[in-house]
Amino acid sequence: MKFEKKPFVTLDQVREMAKSYSTPFHLYDEKGIRENAKRVNEAFSWNPGFREYFAVKATPNPFLIKLLHECGCGTDCSSMTELMLSEACGVTGEEIMFSSNDTPAEEFRKAAELGAIINLDDITHIDLVEKTLGSLPETMSCRFNPGGFYKLSNGIMDNPGDSKYGMTEEQIFDAYRILMKKGVRHFGIHAFLVSNTVTNEYYPTLAETLFKLAVRLRNATGAHIAFINLSGGVGIPYKPGEKPNDIYKIGEGVHEVYDRILKANGMGDVRIFTEMGRFMMAPYGCLVTKVIHEKHIYKEYIGVDACAANLMRPAMYGAYHHITVLGKEDAPCTETYDVAGSLCENNDKFAIDRQLPKIEIGDYLVIHDTGAHGFSMGYNYNGRLRSSELLLKEDGSVQLIRRAETAADYFATFDCFPEYSSLAEKQ
Ligand SMILES: *Cc1c(COP(=O)(O)O)cnc(C)c1O
């Protein structure tokens, strides 16, 4: 089977959108988002308490958070404004997982006010939360870091021993005992060990690690373990030819480990939670940008109206994002281009030495898989402004779900140039 990458939008649709909204813009696919969320819920339906807590940092847009909420997802927040955003979307109480680290006291206060489940990143936070709230909530979670290297059989691995998150195994046992003494009655375990895993093996492997830990913790402390949070890290195929994850296989893999370890130890009531960001949204968003220049020096450059301020992953991680020239989907890739933005930074390139069809000024490019960790990592370097976000609805219509930043927005935080605040209307 060939795994091709096709845009979810056509040239005609983009031409129509461009009449009302100037490029660049991030575009999201309602149909794709809903269908994927349905698959995720089906894949884990064997676990009656299952819930996906969408990692808000991936795509912090209220329209999309509400859309996912309609599909049964809660939110995973890690900052004050993410908590506020969740609240503004009507997602509160146990539908919020507060998985934060290096956490300011006031954010614990806000999380508790909203009734969120607090996931402690560090053992010292027990005191901080108790001091801040006066007492501890009935349900609390602890983040686990097994240290060392974490390996999957296909070679994907990461180095938790080098990461700032979570508690050591010894600390998590201590934390449970202390929390129990202080009145906590229901417990969760959380870990996020490897990012963007394109293998069906990650969740089941992580589940085995955490389920065994859960049995040890229950046996040693008598604590009631109410849920296990597999967090994020389920990846997507950014490159053509990569085999996508099969969420049904992943769900079944976790199910098998669940029966073998938890059920067999009389812990068949444990709820499974996830906090996926990338898997929920990345393929269902793209960055649409227009070609405004071509340049022929030592290499061939295509200049577009988007830049790394709109999508940082290629510049930051050297990440591959597939590019389609709209209207030339089937044209042969005869040219080799660097596709560049305008930042005064030579790493502002969406593609390097990429084989593409012959490109003309005015062509529209779709930069794929920007639906997670795309817009949200944007910044204002070089005074570049954040783009708009559009939603392609199931009925084919288009909704503006965030307007583009204006120069007035850029000046707003100076407070000393009131004359610029009227710029928005002039533009
Ligand atoms: C970033 C993050 C996620 C989401 O990660 P993805 O790779 O997008 O799935 C989930 N949980 C926590 C705590 C995170 O920091």
C-alpha cells in the first residue's frame, strides 16, 4: 500500500477563500477532526471511563476546542491562559487535566477553582498545593519519570533520564503515602516518554510500564488508582510513504495489556486517559501560502508570504512538512527548490532541496500537517504578524475562527502609542 499525502482542500476552494481572507492562513478540516476523534473514542470504547484530554497547547483555538469537546474530549492545560481558554469554552471540572510543570501557585489555585484534575510534576508541589488551596483535592495524579532510556523495538527511543518532567519511582511511592495521609482518596499516574511515535507499539509499551507501576503502588500503599494517563506522543506520518498509526490497533494493544496486568490484579475499574495533541489535530490543519518571489542564485529559491513566524517546526527542529503546489498535484516534480520565508534568519525555510513541480509566482502552496504545534508556536520575530485561522466546515463553507494580527495588535502592549491603536481600522 502506498501512503500518499493529499491536501484536504483544492485550488478552486483556496481561490474562493482568498477573495475574503488574505494569505497566509492556517486552515482546519472539520470533517477530518470529527472522524478522527470518533475513531479514537471507538478504539478505547472497551474502557468505559476512557477520555481524551486534548492538549490545548497544540491548537489553542476556542472553536476547535469546542468542536473536540462536542466529540467527547476534555482539555489538557498547563498554564493560566490555557485554563482560562478551557473555562471560556465551557470545559471545566474533571474534563480538565492540569498537567503542568514548574507551576506558579496561582495556576494551581485557578485549576482547583475550575475543579480540574491536578497532575503533580514534582513531590515538592504537594506542599505548595496544600498551602495554596488550604487542603488537597480528593483526586490527584502524579507524573512519573522512569529515568534512563526508553526504547521501542523499532529503534524509536527517548531519554527520560535527561528530561525535566516527573518524579522518580522512589518519589512517586513517597508522594502517594504523603497524599494519602493528607486525605487524597483517588489517584492517577501519568507519563509522557517519547514524542511523535509513528508506531502502534508506543502506547501499549508505555501502558505496560505504567500498569505494572500501578500494581506495585497499590500493593505497597493500598491507594485506589482511579486512572492511568498515557498522555501524548502518538505521532503522525509527516513524510510521504510513512505508514500511519492505526489507532484501533493501538487501542487493542492497550486493552490486551490492561487485561493481562490490571484486570488480573483486581484493578479492572481503572480509567484510561490520553492527552494527545498531534494525533488529534496535525493532519487536519495546513498552512496555505502564496508564492510571491522566485530567486535564482547559487540555488533556486521560492519566496512565499508565510514565514517561520507562522510555522516554526522546520526552522526549530528541521522538521519535514510536505508541500503540495495546488493545481499541480499530478505534475512531475522536475525542479529542486528551497521554499523560504522573509525572516532575516537563514533557517526560515519550509523546505530545503525539495523536488517540486515548476512553480510560478501566484501559485498557492499547501504546507501539510500544521494542525498541531503549528500556529500555536508562532511568534513575532522581525515584526511579522500571526496569520488568521480558518475552518473548512463539513458543509463546505468557511468560517474565520481567528482574525489575522494587525500592526495595532503589535503596538498594543507598548501602551504609549495610542495613535497606533486606530491602525486596525485603516488596514
Ligand atoms: C505536549 C503535551 C501533550 C501533547 O503531546 P503530543 O505530542 O502533541 O501528543 C500532552 N501532554 C503533555 C503534558 C504535554 O506537554
